Amino acid sequence: MGQLDHLLENNKAWAEGIKSEDPTFFERLSAQQAPEYLWIGCADSRVPANQIVDLMPGELFVHRNVANVVVHTDFNCLSVLQFAVEVLKVKHVMVVGHYSCGGVKAALLNQGDGLITNWLRHVQDVRDRHQPILDAIDSEKDRVDRLCELNVVEQVRHVCQTSIVREAWKRGQKLTVHGFVYDLADGKLRDMGLKVGNDEEPEQVLEQSIQELAQRPVRASR
């Protein structure tokens, strides 16, 4: 018996359950995917994108990496973004961080070894940029969570700065970039108040969000 046979059994039961509810589901799914949303989130196994927003396969295009970072030289992320925007014609890009993120905590506290330290340097850039906001918070846990929020703001900024999104806006494509934070403690998404829909408004929206973050409690909902 194989070590992963239980996963194959789980898959079989899942597929049969779907087919019993909707006999043509997989036939339709294999013919075409037409999601309206691209989710850019953390690779953390506790943050399952489709389940969190209760969407079926084919309804959410997903890219995940450690600490939900968008880097202009990361061709993996940019390829996903380009395919989503130019081929799938998604209408919404969702940058989703999560509280108690291990990658963000490591970046804040200068922890980690090896290759990951280079990746987390991107989050440390966010930390350094907003150090006064973080220094005003006494609790280490709250500083981590505030950096999770600030990191979402900055990654939304990076999405809006890509040539992919700027060109989409230039040709009049309807595309909005959003920022959210998922709370592992209650399973709910918190709206960061970020909603950027054209090339003229990103900086104003982003700076307003940062100013509001500096004044409101950690984990506060919009």
C-alpha cells in the first residue's frame, strides 16, 4: 500500500461527491476556465483560497508564495498575472495576506536562514519603510500583524505598478486591484479598504490606507 493512498481515496470520494451533485461539472470544467478573480496570497497551508471565499474550481485563479509578495523580477508571479489579465480577463486582482504570517514575522525579527532570507528582504523593505508605525506598537504580535497589513498595501502598490496592469487600464479593460487580510483566528477576510481601478488613483488610495492603518487598531475591519 502506497504512503499517499489515503490522499487518492480522499480525491476519489471528493470527485464522486461533486459528480453526484452536478453530473456535468467536470465536463464543463475541462472545457474552459473563466474565473473573474485572481488571488495573490501566501503559501501557508492554513489559507486555502477557494475555501475561504467559497468558490468552486474554475472560479478563482491563484498564485501563492511566502508572505504574498509581488516582485517585479519574479517571472512566476508576473506570468500568472499576465495570463489572468490578458487571457482570462479577470475583473479583480485580490492581494491577500494573513495575520500571524510566519514569513512576515521572520522578516520583522530578522529571523530565517538560507535562501528564504533573500526572499524576505522584500518584506523587510516594507518594514523599514514604515518603521515609525511599527515602533509605536508595544506588542510584538501586534507589530507582526500590522506589518502583515502594511505588506498587503505595498504589494497592491506593486501590482498596480506592473506594465501588465497599467497596459490593461490604458486599453480600458475593467480591472480592479484589492487588498485583504485573512484572520486565522476567526476565518474571516478583512477588507483593507484598497480598491484601485485605474492608473490615475493608486498612490492617493494607497497613502490614505497607510495613514488610516497608523491610526486604527490592528485587525480592525473596514
